[in-house]
Amino acid sequence: MSKFDDVVAKAAEQLKKVGVNADDNLLRAVAKSQGPSIYLPDASLVSCGDDKELKRVEDNFIVKKLGVTDQGAIKKALDGTCNKFKAINRKMRIAFYYVIVKELKKESVFS
């Protein structure tokens, strides 16, 4: 198994832990969109307790990548995703972003 496949498999496992049955093609597309950062220990994780981190997620992924600018929708997606992952200490960015994509119904960005 390649390093990429290993990271995607771990993200799929984490998604199952939070009750999400991931579409493998979409999960792989989200992972590819993150480039080599998915292999870096710090960059590959998201902290819901860090407001600066959540702002980076909003600016760099939700607004720039997904094209969503509605602050109400952004807040709802971030709050809902953080809530879904509250029992997970080390939230994988790929899994976190996957849930945001689904919450905002932006799968078409990756197809």
C-alpha cells in the first residue's frame, strides 16, 4: 500500500468512528487537494479548540477552495463538523474537510 493509500485508509477509519461512511473517490479527491501537507504531523491535523486554525480552515478551504462565502453556512458547517469530531483527539484534516464538503454539499468541486 502506498503512503497516500495509507493516509486515505486512516481517514476513512476515522470517518467511520464518527458515523460517516465515506465515498472513496471523494475522500481521495479531498486528500489530493491538500498536497504533501497530509504527510506532515502538524499540518495533517485540525484543532477545533484553536480559533486561528478554524479561521485558516474557513479562509483557505471553505472560501478559497469551496467558494462558500455565506458566514451562516460556514459557521454551521464548522460547528457541526467540530461537534461530530468532538470525541476524536487527533482530527485528520482529510476526514475533517470531507465532512465539511458533505455538510456544504460541495462535492461537485471535486468531481
